[in-house]
Amino acid sequence: MTTFNEFVVKVHSRCNLACDYCYVYESPGQSWRDQPRVMTDETFAGVCRRIAAHRDGPVSLVFHGGEPLLAGTARIERFATLAREIIGPVRLRLQTNGTLVTAAFAAACARQGIRVAVSLDGGRAANDKHRVRVGGGSSFSRVREGIALLTAQRDVFAGLLCVVDTSNDPVRTYEALVGHRPPSVDFLLPHANWAAPPPRPGTYGDWLVAVFERWYRAPARETRVRLFDDIVTLVLGGSVASENVGLAPVRVAVFETDGSLEQVDALKTAYPGAAALPTDDLDAALRWPAVVARQIGAAALAPECLRCPVRDVCGGGNYVHRYHPARGFRSPSVYCADLLKLVTHIAAAVRADVARLSASPGAR
């Protein structure tokens, strides 16, 4: 068993956007309805004590939601102080939709060492296909303003998260994101499975390959793209900690606003209760079969995955995307063909460059 080292803490359980692909509000699991709107100071302190008792090395705490900024700047800054007092050294991060960012919030994050990632799906038209305000209306302008406020503070803006929509042009989407000068970009596949397949199945591999080519062939490195960097690292024999590729154990635990413990929220897209744990004790949670399955690497993969030539790089893809009504999570990813295409393409590009560099004059 490998201890948890990343803790997603939901400081607010509601959101001011109505994204149609949201894995919290639009999935079969609707447990958010039973949660308090906001986490109290007492609950947060209790969460921190549980983390402190469990930790075995460096840990990260991610302020999350819903939309965490609905909890207010003062509460988030107070929580950051509490976290350090109770847990000790801890890496603090926050994931936001960006619409509620203010100059005061950005300054508070700078004071507290909180790095902030923002969700954005490209330019205005691409973003507003899915990421709209409650009741309708564009979120893009306010997100753009929020990103500008974060970038005005040193070492606060962590990067962008983009959910892939293959009806959007891949290169234009990438270039719109890079226009904000993010330190990193995460491209996320929509949370889908065999019971609820993704829109336009089979198109994601080509879309990601097009983005990879634009990113990889750029004259200078424009940003880190975590998915591509992770695959390159794995192709070259390295290791990464990722939920999306590779075979490293998943070490993430989630605390709801009432302090209860769950697995990652995205599991709620499979069926109601899929993210639930029978205990609020972190050490005991490690022994729960669903958690064990996410820590044992290749032993949890489907037979088809074990025979796959890119098994150790793909790692079966995101665990959430493997769910099949008849086979549970012991099935290939619903994005299997797309992942095979992407990994194979990246591997060929990287190995060709390694061979070229090895054959060049002066190579040792």
C-alpha cells in the first residue's frame, strides 16, 4: 500500500457555472446535493489533522469545489494558514473556473504560496460551447480577466485545464490557450465510459496528435503539456505520477465539505456511489478494494491491455474511462483506440529524434 500524498479538499460544494460535461453536477452520482455548501473552519482543521497523521513524505493540498472561490478569499487564506500550522510543510494549490478571481484573491495566493490553475477550453467560441454561466451566458471574458490578475502576481498562475472537444480545431484551441502564456496546459479527455460513450468516439487520437505536432515541432518550448510530457517520459523509460497514463499508483484522496472521505469525483460518472468509501480513516481507506485496484498497476488491467504493446506507457488510460456495466473497471479504456494512436505517434516521433541525435556528429 502506498500512502495518499495529494488531498483534494472541497471548500465549497456549489458552482456559479453550468458546464454541461461537469463530472460533479451532470453525472449519475449526485451526492453533492447532500453536502453543506461551505466547509467550516472546524471541519477543515479536522481534515488537516487526519492528513498530518497519515502523511509519509511531501503532500499537496488542493482547494477545490464546486467553485472554491465561492468560499471567499478570507476563508481560503485562513485555511492556508491552518494547513501549514497543522500539517506542516505542504504544497498548496487551487483549481478554479476563473470567473471570480479578484486582485485581492490573487494577492492572497501570492502571500500564501497558493498556485492556481484555471479551467478554459480555448478561445471564446470553443470555451462557451460548454462552460457557461448558470442560466446561460458567456464565461470567457471574466475568465480571461481572472487569468490576467493571476499572472500579475509572481508564481501564482499554475496553468490551464482544457477538456477536449474534437469539434473545435485542435491547433486553434492550443494556440488560444498558449496566448495566455500558461506555465502548463492539461488536455483532459471528457469523462466517459462504455455505458456513456464520449461524443464523436474515435476522433480524440487524431485531435491530440495534431496538438502534439504543433507543440512538439515549435521552434521553442511554449509551455508544458502534461499529457505529452508524461508520455515522452514513459517512452524514454522514466516514471510519472499520473491518473491518465502509466502504471504508477494513484495517491489522491478527496474530502467533501462535511469532511467525509471519498475517491476521486470523476468516478461518479460511472454510477451512484462509485466514489464512496466505507471509512473516513485514510489508513483504512488504503485497504478498500477500489483503492487497492488503483495502486497495483498492471495487475488491475484488462486482459486486452496486458497484451498491448504500449501497456506500460498507456497504463490502461484513466481508470474512470474503463468502466463497463458488465465488466466493471476491468476493461480497456473507452478511449483505447485513441490512446493507442497517440502513444504510438509520440513514441515514433521521440525515437526518431533520439536516433537522429545519436547519429549526429559529436554524439557520444
